[in-house]
Amino acid sequence: MAGIVEFPQLVQEALQEFGDLLPNEPQRRHFAEYLTGLYVAADKNVSAINREFARHRDQSCLNRFLTDATWDTEKINQRRLTTLQEDPSTRYCSHGVIPIDNTLIDHAGELIEDAGWFWDHAEERYKIAHDYLFVNYVCTNGKHYPLHFRRFQKRDDCAERKIVFKDHTVLCQELIDWVCAEAIPGTFALDSYFTNAPVLNHIHGQQQADGQSRGYVGSLKFNRKVQYQGREVKVSELAKGIAPTLRKPMQRGERKQWYFTSTLWIPHVNDKVRIVVIWRDREDEQPRIILVTNRRQWEASRVVWWRTVS
């Protein structure tokens, strides 16, 4: 099969936009090869990308560009984000959503730096992978793109290299700090793993330009304890005790759900929060999801919208 002989127009435009950040012509060529491979190669590894080209060189050339060459990934990323702000459809706005989540990237061998055995909750098995935390941006029109990332390093590997170990909470807080330092507007969205007191307090402790705390919407684990009507209970027990007559309908298009909302305290969370309990059907014993936000003045439908778009 014939290989690629010319870079696609989209990649040529990217070279015009980013080429000045690369020090020489060989690096600019490798940059274009890598971008092209990300678009067209079935497998997104260096060898597979290299094979896509009709006049390909040894894959080690492209590999050295990605791992050893002296080009600044931060400057490339900053230029990318600046370019996205020139288009109204991808521009930051106060109603944007900033999801943070981690994901496992599969690998075939353990000798890759920071790769190791991790438990994949979705597939319910251990796999060799990198564990990345990503912070993304979701525009009001649904367009979304990554902002930045952190890569998790296991405690034993950090001890062997004599570097500070950072757990997922610390890495998440670093991404929050980066977003705030860049003055990127929007509300943070978290899954239940990151909806813990240290992360919620960290977000609430950040301020917007108007002096208001940064906002978040997260999903609570069902065993998370809350203080409700003078007693400390699991949030699942709180939900179970909400009579169907107290549940209100919420209509989104053709989909109807039932909800209950209340403001309360969560142990170790510094400020009062609003929770929104969602059931698929009014008589269901167990809820579908339980959301929490520091935007206590928001209506339940707004809280749900912020979580679903992430």
C-alpha cells in the first residue's frame, strides 16, 4: 500500500502556526509527521506512525524528537490554547465546564517509564498502562478540548528515583492551580473519585476576578457521610429516607427524572454545600446519582446540566 507523500492541509496550517517554536527544519518535519500520524494511523505509536509515510526513516528519529529533542511542550500547549481563543466556538466563557478525570492508557510492556500494573474499574481487570489525570474544557456549544495533564507515578518508583510522591489528590490540586493561574473561567466538574474534602476545599479556596469562590459540581460516593437534620448519615441512607411524595419532577426533553435537594454540611468540607439526589423513577429506592456543589443558590436543573455536559 502506498504511503503518505505530502502532509495534509490541516497539518501544513499547524506548521505555519507552531513552526517558529521548533528550532530547526528536521524538528518541524518530525512535528508534522507526528501530527499526521495522530490523524491517520490506526495505531498511535511511533512505529505505526513512521510506517505511514512512503519515504520513512528509522522510527528512532521520530522517537528521539518526542523524547529527547529540545523543544518546549509548554510553549506549544500555550500557543494551542491561545489559538483556540480566536474562535468564538472554542473560546473560554464563564459558563464553561472544566472536567477533571483520570484515564488509563494501555501499553504492551513494563519497561516504559512510569508504566505499571493498574486496576481498570471499567474493564474490571489489571492492565499495564500509564495513569493520566486530564483537565479539559467544555464550551457551551458542546465543543471540548484538553487543557493540561499530569502523569501519576507510583510510590515505589518515586522512592527509587528519590523524588516526591504525589497521589491523585495532589495531582488534581496541581491541575486546579494551573487552571486558576491561567485565569480560565468556568465551573469544575468531578467524578466521585475526586469529589473528596481536600479537592472540594481546594477549589472553593480559589477566587475568581470578582472575588467569588471558584465553583464545582461533583458526584458523591453513596457511602459518603453528610450532616442532615442534626445527625451524621451516609448520603445513601439520606436518599433512602426521602419519601416519594417529597421528590420533584425534572424534565429534560423527553426524559423525566425525580429529584430532591437540600443544603447541608459534609464532614471536613469547610463550607456548606447543596446536594441534588436524582432518581430515574419516583418510587425507586436507590438514586441514580447524587450531586454536590458549592453553588448553593443554583437550581437543581442547573446543577444537573453542569454535570451532564462534562
